[in-house]
Amino acid sequence: MKYGVFIQTNHKQIVGALVAEHAIRRYSRHNDAFDVTIMHTRDYPFFAAREGQLYLRDGVKRVWLNDDLQSFTPTRFLPPELMGYEGRAVVIDPDIFAAADVWELLSRDMGGKAILCRMRSGPKGFIDGMWASSVMLLDCAKLTHWQVEKQFNAMFSFEIDYQPWIGLRYEDQSTIGVLENEWNDFDRFTRATKMLHTTRRKTQPWKTGLPTDWRPAERFRLFPPIGWLMRARRHLFGEYGLLGTYKPHPDPNQEAFFFGLLKECILQGKISEEFLRREMAQNHVRHDAFEVLDRTPDLPPPDRHPLEGALRLAS
């Protein structure tokens, strides 16, 4: 059987994707058993073809911008097609970092399901029944109906809504199984964490201090007036107007884990200092990244969970 791990990215999150690939390889004892592929939006022309066009997102017509921080999300549905609808695939966002062996996930019994993932947190999960497709284990042979370019284009004819598509609401729900939260831990880092997801975009550790470059939701079911205010903000001040800057992550251990991985990437030549400086100049990586790296402790060996070491950054 073929096995693959797929990491989504665009130009703004490429450093995160490279660090995510390093983490996958660092913590696996079965690296010969699977491939790792970074799926970059630039490699799929249908993204660029829709630049500036209106699409449907949570019942609201929005402008598609490839420059948005999360323009990569439709690539979540590409792995079955890239695998020739054969074998197993794990797909993750570029802000998800393994702390355990991904082979444990790739090789598990799926119980006949096509997809394993966890529910979203908050109202979208508990009220709307949306799944967190940011980490999925996929049985590719059962997902031949995933034809990404066709489904992506259907958002622009308003036949498909981005939010239920990304939340797997168009799937036969009987084909989806529940994945333990530890495989997609939302900004929670414990010794049980197998994949850390720095999902709160406002506090992604490598973005601190940069201008906000992601677009918030414009529909809030629990209190709709917030959505009205967000739409008014966009119309009056632009897509990113009044959104401020990225804030420090509230958990220093999560920041230290990311920068510990990044430090190894530089030492091993997976990311060059020149490349990182270019990303800093483009506001893709915080401007004090090298100062943070200088005070970042080394990670424990791969056979130990990262929290077994003294991760917290030096002051």
C-alpha cells in the first residue's frame, strides 16, 4: 500500500510548511514507509485563475485573494487525486507540528471509514457539526468523488459554499470517523499531544508583531451583529483594516517548540539564513526571528516528547 503525508501551504506560510515537514521526519521511526509532499498553491493554476472573483463563504459573497494567509485550504482535498486514489494519506495545515510518530496514524485501523478527523471547536463544531479538516487521515480509494479543481470552481458559481465544504458537511457523514484530539491539538500542548496545531492565527509564534494578513469570519450565529460590524469594517477600511498585529503566543512552550524545530532546520540546511531573511523582509516571519532563535533551547532527542525538556524560552 502507498502512504503519503501532505502539507498545505502558500507563499505566506512556506516557512511553517518546511518546519512541519522537518517535524514529521524528526519524530518518525518509519521514514522509509511514506513520502512527504508540500502542496503549494502556486503549483495549481486554478487558484491564480480565480484571483479577485467572488465566491461563496458561509452564506456571504467574498473576494478570492491568493495573498490571504489561508488561501491554501482547498488543497486539503488534493491528496487522493495526487495518490491516484490509492493508499493512505495524512494531510495537515502548515501550522501543525508533529510531536509523535505519524506512522502511528498512517497505519492505524480506520474501521472502514474514508476519513478520520476531529470536530471543530466552538459553535461551528457543536452547533453546525463542522469537522476540522486541518488534519485528516484518508483512505484514498474511498474518495474518488474528491475532484478539487471542479469543486473549487463551483464556489464561484455559488453552487458550493466554502465553509461546509471545508467542514466536510457535503460528505456522507457515515464515512467519517472521529480522531483523537491529540492528533490535532488546538493550541494545547501537553505530553499527550501528538500534533500541535497553532490554530489561533492571531498568535502563531513565527508571526508575532507583523501586520494581520488574514480575513476574519463575517457570520456569527450566536451574536449576528458582530458579523455586521465585520462586514462594515471591511467595506470602510479594506480587507485587513483595523485588524492590528499578530500577538505573542500565550504558551511560551509552543513558541519554544516551533523555534526549536526552526533552529534545527537552519542547522541541517533545510532552511537557509538567506531564505529566512527574505521571508522576514516580506512580513511572512517576525522581524526578531534570529534574536528568538538565539535564546531558544535545543529540543530533547526525538525519542522523547518535546515537553520532557526545558523548552521555555530564555528571557
